[in-house]
Amino acid sequence: MKRTDDITVVGSGDIPFGAVPRPRLTTTFFDLPSAAAAVGTTIERLLAGQDPAPASPLTAQPHLITRDSA
């Protein structure tokens, strides 16, 4: 069994160590600072009596960093 041919390992959080081992670990992460900023902006708009910006999603979008393990 070969680890890169028969097994796929994916991590979460994009910690720096994921790029160190061989094969390097594919990972996912959420841009939480951007999501928090969008929530803060929405709260400010609601407190000001405005509608929340329709083009600002309030969900964190996942990102995939493909490395050697996938």
C-alpha cells in the first residue's frame, strides 16, 4: 500500500506543521477573521437601522490548500 496512491489524508486548520512532513499535508481552513468582520459590519448596520448588506455572506467559506497528500 502506498500512502499517496491508496490513502488520502487531509488536515484542518492549515497549521504550519502541515507543510513540513513528506508528503506535505493537504489541509482546509476557514478565514475566520473575514467572517468575524462581516458579522461585525452586519451588526453595526442593524444597530444603525439599516438592512444588512445583501452581498456580504455571513458564513465562513472553506479554503482548500492542496499539497502532496491529496
